[in-house]
Amino acid sequence: MKPARQEPRFPRKKSNMNIQRILVPVDFLPASEYAIEYGSYLAKAFSAEIFLLHILESEQMYPPEWFGSKNQNADSRFIRKKVSEKLGEHSKNIKKKYGIVSKTILTIGKPATKIAETVLERSINLIVMGTHGASGFEEFFIGHTAHKVVNISPCPVITLREGFTLSAGIKSIVLPIDESLHSRQKVQNVISVASKCKSIVHILGVIQSKDKSEVAKFNIKVNSVEKAVKKAGLVCTRKVIKGSNVALEAMNYAEEVNAELLAIMTDHESNMTGTFMGAFAQQIINHSIVPVLSIKPAAGFFSYPL
């Protein structure tokens, strides 16, 4: 009998964002193209290194136009050469637009596994990745891989959908606060990003209870968040509403204020669902038009099957 497979175990780091190295998984689909732009902007804001990672697949996984005529010998060497050229083009564009040097990484394996391994090998502080496609090759970073990366990554992850563009940088961040125990742990992460990007922080308190004493306690919680944001010298707004679906309220509000980032904790309802990413977090990552910053609570250890 073969010994049971030992799954990776990553320590949960403190809930803050001292971003020095950013990883952008690249699959050459539109969503990852937008992720490169977003990650490059953050790299410049934080004076961080940026790494472009591609996990090599078979030729059927790449756009047909890469291979020219039907007689083109699309063997592994040709694919590696073509991928290197494409990554090189991205690096040149990043250098030209943002004045920063990017590094490229080619590897082979399961996407989520290789992304997690690269995070540890390169001491990555933040992952920025695309989430949606359509079919075939375009399934590469749809839910399955993106969710798994968010679940297993020892660092925060920003996910964004195809079509989102940064016109003037990250100028507006939505910080939802709910009744969960870990809700406030993302505050310092948001403060870090907002401070570097000169963003306005929109605090959104969402409470389900109608009990007056619970509402009073919740307002004290939101007050403490507002105080921390203002103490950091940031401009902020504050809004408290009653709602049963935190995800829907947060997404709607993010669109309302034209946010460029929506920060969430990933483990809501984790004891009920058996995963590290609760139902609300999954709903937001799947459907948010606004890029989502996913953060895990800073406590204990966790593992997830790759």
C-alpha cells in the first residue's frame, strides 16, 4: 500500500501587506493581460519586483495563430520558444510603461500547484491573476484554478475579470465589514494599498441583525475601523446598512462608488462548508466586476488538496 499523500502546509502570515514581490500567472488570455497591467501598476506603487509565470501546456492549449501553417512543427521546443517570446514582449511593455524590470518564469505542472510552489520559492507577497474565460484553453483560470489558488496561497490574492482596466490607478477601495470574527483583519491590508496608491477607502458595514444592542455593538466595530483608516492619514467614507447577503451588498456598493478594488476575507462560513473559502467569498470572486483582494485570517496552519 502506498503511503498517504502529504499535502502542503503553509503558515498563515500576519494580516498586512508589505509588498516586495508580485506574481502574475499568465495564460495569454485577455483576463491575464489585464492582470499584468494591474500587477505592474502595484509593482510600481510599492517599488516591488514583478514575476510573470507561465505553466507550459500542450500545443492544443495555445492560440492556433501561434503555429502558422498546418505544417508548422509545434513541438515542445517551439512552444517554449514562442512562450518565451510572448513573455518577453510583456516584459518590454512593462518596462516601457512603468519603468520597472520584470522577471519571467516557465514551468510545467498543475497550475495551482506550481503557482503555490513559486510563491514559496520566490517569497511572493501578492498574486494578481485573471479568473474568467469561456471554454477549452480559456478554462485555464476559470473558478477551479483561481479558487484553488485563493484557498492554498500563503499570501493575499487579487483576482480580476476580463475587461477591467485601470484608467487612473487604484483610487477607490471598498472595505466591507460584517459580523464575522475575522472581518477587521483585512483593514491593515487595505490601509497598506490605499497609502501607496493614494486611494479613498469606502467602509461598508453590513449587518443582518435588527436587535438594537447588536446594532450598537456593530457600530462600535465600524467606528474602530474608521478610526484606524483616518489615523493612517487616509480619506474615507462610511456607510452602514442592513442586509442578508454580504457579497451582493459589497459588489453593488463597489460598482456604485466606481471602486478599483474590493477587499474580502476568505473563510466566512468555513466550518459549515468544509473549505477555507466560504460561500460569500466564492460568490464575490465569481461575479465581482471589480477586482477582489482575498485575504486569509492570520492564525494557525492550513492545507488544501492541489
